[in-house]
Amino acid sequence: MGMLKEFQDFAVKGNVVDMAVGIIIGGAFGTIVKSLVSDIIMPPIGIMMGGLDFSKLAFTLKAATAETEAVTMNYGMFINNVISFLVVAWAVFMLVKAMNSLKKKEEEASSEPPAPPKSEVLLEEIRDVLKARG
């Protein structure tokens, strides 16, 4: 029964929900980046390279026959995927950098020492008065 209770505590605390939301948003973000690379970034690059469509770049390893399709190495799609990865990596880097910056500002704001308790302040005042008398 202990493991069931432990799993229930884990699931109820929101860890599972947070992870699921992250995965869903990550998947949607991946779709957007794929479209950005395929539909926005690569066409102008292809035009600059003489009308080249990167998604169709491939090496034919084995020609097609009447019974089989051609075996190709689709390096153009690989190039698209590498660029997609770089866009995602850059976005994640910028997000982590922004979060670290906010965290650093929080730490700096909270790094001021807390005010001493009233009793300590009162004792310091008494000490200073006694020093002045003596």
C-alpha cells in the first residue's frame, strides 16, 4: 500500500501534470519550428543557391526497378532537420538564459542581510550608551 500512496502523492503534487504540459507544448513548438524551417527559412536559402529545394536533395544508392523503389540517402531532409534542431536549441538557450537572469536578480534582491531582531538592536544601543559613559 505504501507504493500506491507514494505514487498518488507524486501524481497529485502536479509533477505528472507539469511534465505532460511540457511535452505537449514541446511537441507543438517542434511543429512550429519544422514549419518555420521548411516553409520560411529554407525557400529563400534555396533561391539564393539557384532554386535548390533542399527537401529533395538525395543520393541514389540503388536505382528503382520494376519491382522495387529506389533506395536513396535523403541528405536534404537531414539538412532541414539540422537547421530545425539549431532553431530549437537557440530558443531553449535563450529561455534558459532569461530564466537564469531572473533567478540571479532574485538572488541579488534577497542577498541583503535581514534586519537584526529588536532585542539585538536594543542591546547594541545599551552597549553604545555604556561606552559613551565610561
